[in-house]
Amino acid sequence: MTSIILRTATLYMFPPLILFSVYLLLRGHHYPGGGFVGGLMGGAAFALYSLAFNVAAARKLLRFDPRDIAAVGLAISLLSGLPALFSGEVFLTGTWWKIPLGNGNYFDLGTPFIFDIGVYLVVLGVLLTLVFSLGEEE
């Protein structure tokens, strides 16, 4: 049985930790951070939740099998290299598209960001597979 203080603190800390992991992901290709660090932070949030409650509750909160998350992330990372091949460049060469937002503003979407999303999911999936496996062996 875990402490009521740990469980209460986890309920309050879980959403900010997940938001911070997404923040790290989004700022990663311009500043320090990125998919790896963001995935570690997201995994740490779910690891804290599994410690405060149990692995079954954390799995229920996650909604997907961590191995599936890792597999999807690996596929996204692999697919992020294909646009360069179609334009005659080397695999995983960065490609950017300007997406109009209106009023003459554009959002630059690039394959490095898509690659970071894949890395985020791979790290999150692998870390949670390990944490959940260790937590279930009690």
C-alpha cells in the first residue's frame, strides 16, 4: 500500500509532467530537448503513476500497449525519411513544407519534427515496457 501523500501528489503532478514532456518535444529541433528527452519525461510520468497506484492502473490510463506505441514510433521515424527520397535527396535529409495559417502567416512543418515524434513514441514505449514489466514481477 502506497502513501496517500504520494497518490495525491501524483494526481496533481501527472498532467504537468505530460505537458512538460510535450513541451520538450515541440521545442526540440530549435533548442535543447526533442523526442528523446520528451519521451523520457512522459515515461517518467507514467512510471510515477504506476508506483503511486499500480501497473494495471497505469496501463489503463495509457490505453495502448507500450510495445504498440514503440512500433508506431519506429514506423513514423522510418517514414519521415521517405519524402527526401522522392525529391532525389539522401534518406533522412530534412524536408520542409509551408502550411498557410491565414493572414499571410505560415507554419513550417519539417521531417525533423516528424522524426522527433517517432523518437518520442519509441522512447515512451520502450521505457514503459520495461517499467511495467518490472512492476508486474512483484
